[in-house]
Amino acid sequence: MAAPLDGIDGLRRLATTCAGVRPEERCLLVTDSRADQTVVDAMSVVLRTLGAEVAVISSEPVALPGDEPPAAVRGAMGEPEVDVIFELTSIFAGSSQARRDACARGARYITVPGLSWRTLRPGGPFEADFAALGEHAQRLGARFDAASEFHLVSALGTDLRGSFEGRAGRPLWGIVDQPGGYGAPPDIEVGAAPVEGTAEGTVVVDGSLLFLSDDQLPAPVTLRFAGGELADAAGPQAHLLVDALASADDDRMTNLAEVSIGLNPFSRPGGSALELEGIVGGAHVALGNNVAYGGSVAARSHIDCALLAAELRLDGEPVDPAWAAA
């Protein structure tokens, strides 16, 4: 398949607006055997037209979202001359220690797993005003900083409560132009890691079990939490999550690791996982590792579960995700 010409502009925005790639910078594209190779190849061309040096390293996909990449990939990510790393894999690895180590040495890291030509479409999520929405995300992040309690609700029956006491908000807005920066464009979101052991209630997942299920669940999966841990999962595709947790062989994977809401007004269902996470009016929760979110649970994996429509309340007050241009 040839690269659709109308998707190239999205890749240029990813390289320039989001990653701030400059001439002579050294870019590493990390990919795997299940990723869309036409996207990887087109990204290489775009970066070279900007005057950057490009290297590509590929491996077999990791088994679970957030798993550590193979040793050869970790080694390439750790090379001191690499300025920018693009994660163009088929499955998320952005919560891995390898990613954190790369950022700690000063690399800019852009995670775009599962990137598709649909998500790169004209009028799609890469059309967002990332800078302005970044200001919006940071303003909302300050509300998370100050919040003690959260309450996530939805018309389908989501009713989840817990504590954010002492936890910083974590805004992500897709611009990664400083050394050590991390972003996940086109996802624009804000969230936090609940205090371990505090979450109680139900989450009805009607979007996707990211990187486990298809882009859209055929029927909701209902998650029940008690004492901050997943106690039960029910629904036609709940077995995908249950099997993933079992394969992780890590009791800490039942930890509720994240509660976040989407802020990208151009995101729609049916695109990549990171487009789904950014839907305005949607939310996602995650299980397992929360170290990158300010928590203390260094579980093996980080599994996101997306809701297409939900409302988040902080200390009883709804958080309005909508942004209006000045």
C-alpha cells in the first residue's frame, strides 16, 4: 500500500509541531513487525526532508502494553547521540523503564503506537491547536493538583470514587520540544494516578481495551473496583483483559493506575488508540503500573480502558473538558 498523500500533512505536523524536529537532529524510529510499515517509511521520508538523520530499529511486538522492549531496542534508545525517539510500534511501550531512562538522559520521546492513516486524515486529530490546548490542559491539571476526591460517572453505569490527595495532575498535550520531554500525540489529556487502595465502584468500558481488543468493543466491559484493585470484569470481551492480567504474572496489575479525560476536539472513535484516548467527553482508566503518573506501583504493564462518554468530578465539581478558541 502506498502512503496516502492526504495523510502526509499529519506526519509533518507530528514531526514539526509536536516533536520540533530540527535539521541535523538524530531521530530513532522504533517499530515492530505488526506496525503499518507505510506509515514508518513515510515518517522516515518526512524527517529526512526536514534535514534530520533517521535510523529505524524493528523487533517483534512486546506481549503487553508497557512491557520493556527487547535489549537491542533498549540499547538503541539509550544511545547518547539520539535526540528524538518516535515509538511507531503496534503496541504501547511509553510507560516502560526504557522510555523513562531515554527521557532521563535528555531524549525527546514521542509515543504514537498503532498510528494509522485514518488518524492522520485531513480534519483529524493532528489538526488540533496543540499549543492552545496545552494551555487548557495545564489549567485543568492545576485542578487535579488541588483535588482530594474524584468521582467518574457515565450514563451506562460508571460510578467510581477515589482519592487524588497529594497527587499531581498529569497534562499531556502532544508538544515535545524540550530535552527529556514525553508526549503521545494526537492524544491531549489530563489525569492523575489515584491514591493506591482508595478506588471503589464500577467502570463501564464502551470504547476499547487498548491494544487488547478491536478499536471498538462490540459490547461494554464492566469493571468493578474494591480497595483500589480490580475485583471483577464482566462482558463478552472481558476475557481479553482477564487473560492479559494472568499472562502478566504480576499481582500488582489489578491496581487502578490512572483516571484521565480527553481534550482533543478533533478526535473521533475508530482511529488509533491515542486518538480514542483524546476524545472530548471521553475518559480512560488504566490498570497496573502508575510510576510515570506519580504513583508507587511498578507493575509489569499499563493497560488502558477507554470510555466514549463520561463525566469526571473533582471534589464534587464537574470538570469541563471543552475548549473554546479566544
